[in-house]
Amino acid sequence: MSKQAILEIKDLHASVEGKEILKGINLTIPYGELHAIMGPNGAGKSTLGSVIAGKEEFEVTRGEVIFKGKDILEMEPEERALEGVFMSFQNPVEIPGVSMPNFLRTIINAHREHRGDEPIPPAEFLKKMKEKSAFLGIEQMVRGRSVNEGFSGGEKKKNEMLQMMLLEPEFVILDELDSGLDIDAIRKVAEAVNNMRDSGNAFLAITHYQRLLDYIVPDVIHILVDGKIVKSGDKNLALELEKEGYEMMMG
Amino acid sequence: MTEEDKLLEEITAKEYEHGFVTDIEMEVIPKGLSEDTVRFISAKKNEPEWMLEFRLKAYHAWLEMEMPEWAHLKIPEIDFQDISYYAAPKSQPKYDSIDEVDPELLRTFDRLGIPLEEQKRLAGVAVDAVFDSVSVMTTFNETLDELGIIFCSISEAVKNHPDLVKRYLGSVVPTRDNYFAALNSAVFSDGSFVYIPPGVRSPVELSTYFRINTKGLGQFERTLIIADEGSYVSYLEGCTAPMRDENQLHAAVVEIAVHEKGEVKYSTVQNWYPGDKEGKGGIYNFVTKRGICLGDYAKLSWTQVETGSAITWKYPSTILKGDHSVGEFYSVALTNNMQQADTGTKMTHLGKNTRSTIISKGISAGKSHNTYRGLVHVSKHATGSRNFSQCDSLLLTDRCGAHTFPYIDVANSSTIVEHEATTSKIADDQIFYLKQRGLDEEKAISLIVNGYAKEVLQQLPMEFAAEARKLLEISLEGSVG
């Protein structure tokens, strides 16, 4: 018997400004698995992530996205987030003047409120923040800066991981997690992801290069070309792809 | 408070929470304004002859003046005969101890978060509370007394410190300065008086809360602050009013004189009732605030967070007379729904090597209009003076307006004047990012706005900053969609 699915995408079509980007995606991700989406630039990889997270500029024209048994396409982005969908952004935005601790505490409490829990006690929050940010090596940034302001590319990605670790979501979309990172930073963010992987959650890693998958080993790899999944397979598919290039898949 | 505590200050959203009316027996004089009204107020307060003369002179000046129309505001005609100019709680208005205060009045200030009792004193803030036309209670503070600091209502100051009042009242804002200043000078009912003796740093923050309660009443308070040589004081002002369908007039005058090496930090959180969504009701706020740095190295810093009032007309200004004197103006003005604000500052550089800084953050939501108006004037003697101005506007909807009128008037070639201005909308990417982390649109906007206003908010004393942040959040409710 197959494992229970946390996410099921059925015949998903989506457009932006009248142009169809996703042309019928079918994808099922069971609890406990990490799936990778690979594909050439412009194939629709990031669009898929954004549609799952609920970004408004994409119009879903057909299909369903079932998360934990519920169709989430009608839900606001924040409702999806509170239900357990987390997106690690490719380019996290800066929010000037909003201190990291204030931001982190605000989002943690939004999730706690949704679950009917009391706000996080200040001491507990500080301890957690310190511990997780020290693990990622961004303790100083987190204390003294505004959200993502003045962060390097690597620090921004680590900050995404910090939020993931603090919110403990059930489903994580990693959008180009390795872009702009040096090898040490890749190791660190990969460690953050691998530490979190368990039977109660699942991941969707969107990546252009195979490199990330050396550190975050996927259960399944899907090749996305021109808005459709053209091939799925195990981790060896990435190596095959590395050798043959995307051209082969498109042919 | 530790840094960690600072990081963890709570903010929670609420409606305009000061909209209640206190049911208390008031003595209200009939509506209308004449010489008799002025005489009545003066008599009611047992004022000396010179004070009455000051008022009458102002009244006659006012009669000859006209309502200013240069602001970027649509001001409905105000019928000055349809306003009552004096209201006071019927029971004895000034109390010697907290036990004598009408319990209803105490409850009012409690609901406003202004406990007048001992704990406020322990918290390090001395409070003067002005309810409608009179000061009802100034918390007595032994520490202030020992240091020779005078903090009392202006009515008491007229009686007990006539020399100081005579010397400074009208010295910074002359009675004929403008229409509303003249009106205030004629009919002002109460307000706060502060005197800091030479070399004394006030160990506590001095605070005044103004509350309009009575229907049909105009509130005209007068504040006079004198910082003598080498002294320092931080002064806070808060304002609230009940929700009413009618408009109410508030026309205050604040005068500040700072002597050599003295420093005054004046902070306002203005939260007069702004009117409802359709623009019905709300306070008309016409305020003249001005300070003068009389001596060398004097410093005056204005910080204001303006979220209330249907109409705001307010330009806290500084005259930099002493050499090396410093003027600062930090402002956040938020308008929502149908509110209109025309606010800013005037920095007048007269002395050599004087410096001024202007940081203005306008936030417009709903269908509101938010105007920054500023003047930097450098006289020909003000050699080596500098000004830096930064005026930012943030638009939250496409139905609101932001306007900037920065005037620069420089008569000295060695001056450096810098001006930066930006107008922005909140980026969709920022909102999406925050929504993806579980915040709804209002919370997301409130967080972004608080970040935008941070430079100004961090100028406020700690306790006030938390209040201001909360207020911004409340004022933004319903600003989207």
C-alpha cells in the first residue's frame, strides 16, 4: 500500500497575463518524501511553487491542488501558510525597519494563534532564536538587522531556513535554495533541511542544477519542461540529466 | 528595560478605543464668543488683570484676522459662535490628593491608560491631566520639587509664578501670530507649565494628557515650557476624544524657550477622534507649536506621531537663534479614510553654525490626503549652518494622496541644505512574503508601516513608542481592500 499523500496536484493549469505557464501538472507527494523538480529556465518550476503558495499574479485556469485532503486553491496565501505550507523564496524581499526578532516572533505567534496556543513566552522565543540562528551561523544578523536588509545571498537563504526551523511546517517548497550560495553555505542549508526531514512532513525542491541534490538527496525527481512533467524517476535521473542535458528530455 | 525586552514589546490591534464618553456633571458655558466670554473665562480662573488684558488684546486681534486658507486642506466653515469655550467638571476641579478626585474621572483616565496614582510616579513619569477645559490633577513629585522643577497647570502658574509667565507667554508665539494662535490666546482655558532651573536635568519624563469630553466644546490649551541654561527635560503629550458625529475644534498653542546649552525633547502622540469612515465627525486640529533656542548650543527636538483628527494643521517649528543651536523634527503622520493632514515644520536659522534635521514620514490610506509642508529659512547671518531634510510618503491605496511642499529660503552662501524625498507604495512582494509566513494583509501592512516609521518611532521614549506602534496598527484597520 502506498504512503498517504500530503500533496496532490491534478491537471494543474496556470497562466500569467494570459500566457499559459503550467500546462497540466500531475504530481503526488507522500508524507516523509522529498521530491525535486528540475528543468530548464522558463519551464515553469518557480511558477509551480508560487501557485502552491498562492501568489496572486498567477491565475489557475484548471486543476486542483489538494493539501492534506483539502483543495487549497481558494485559500488565501496566509491560510495556506497557517495550514503548514512554507516557501523558501528564491529572492527573499527586504522589509526595512522591521527587526528580525520582532518579525520572527510575529510570525511564530500567528501560527500559534491559529493553533489556539498562547503567544510564545519571551524567554523561550529568545532561546530558540539564538539556538537556531547559531546553528546557521547568522546569530549576529538576526539580532541587529531588519528583515533581509543588508544580508548577502547566502544569509538570506539561511534566514529562510531559520524561519522554516522555527515554524516547523509540514510542507516546504525550496525555490532554488542553492542559487548564489558557496559550497559551505549549501552544506549548511542542506543540513537544516535534512535535520527536519521526517515522516510527518514533505519537501518540494525546485532546482536548476543537480548540485543541490548531492546534499539533499531526493526520493523522486521530476523533470519539468514547458509546463509539463516529462519524466519522473529516482535520484539517478539527476545524473542522467547532468550527462544528457535537458535537450534530451524535450526531444 | 533590557535590549531583549525592547525587542519583545507587544502590539495588539483594536478599534478607536478612546471613543467613550464620561458621564460626569459638567459646568459648561453657553455657546458663543464675545468679549464677555473672554472676561468670563478669566474671571472663572481668578486671573490677575494683566492676564485678562493679554486675552482681550488677543481677542480684538483675532476679530480682525481671517481664517488661513493656504493649507492643502478642505476646511468646512467653522461657526465660532456655535462652540462652547469653557467646560469643567462640576465638582472642585483641582485636587490636593487622589482621594478627592471624582471616581468617574479617575476611571476615565484609567481607561485611557493613564493611572494618576502612585505607580505612574514610580514608573518615572509625572502627569498633568487636562479634562475638557481644566487641569484636573497634576501628580505631585517630590523629586521634581527638590530640584526646583516647576510642573503645574498654566492656571496655577499664572497665580504662583506670574513673573515667568509674564516674561515668556506670547514671547515665542505672539498673540497675532496667526488666526488660531490669536483665538487660543483669547480663550485658552488650561494647559501645562514647565520650568527647569539652570543645570537641572529632569530625572523623570513630564507628561500631559488632553481629553475632550463635552459635546460642542472647543478645546484651547496652552503649554509653556522653559528650559533654563544647561537644563534638560523630556516632555510627552497625548490626546484623545470621544467619537461624535459633530466636528469639534481644538486649537492649542505650545511655546518653548530653551536657554544656552539647554535641551528640550517634546514628544506628541496625537490621537484625537478622526471621524468615521465616511468622514463624519472628528476633531479639527489647528495647532501652533513653536520653540526658540535662545542661547548658544541649545537644542529642541520635536517628535510627533499624528494618527487622529479629521483635519490636522500643525507645524512644530524651531527658531535657532543661539549659535550652534540644534533643531530636530521627527514626524509620522498617518491618515486613513477621509482624514486630511497638512503638517510639517519650520526651521529658522538665525545663529551661526546652527543645525537642523527634518525626518518626515507620511502614510496615506483610504481616501485621505496627507501633506508635508516645510520651510527651511537661513538668514544671512547664519554662517556655517546646515539642514538635512528627508520627506518620505507611503501610499497604501490608489485613492489617497500624498503631497510635499518643501520650501527652502537661504540667504547665506556658506550654508549646506540637503533635501531628500521619496514616494512609494508597499511592494506586493513584501506583502506576499509576510502572508506566506502566516500574516493576514492588515497585519502585514501594519508591520511594514511600523518598519517604515521606525526612524521616527525610535525617537520616542520607550513607553510612548509602544503606544505609538499600537496606535499605527489600530489606525490602519480597514485601510485595505
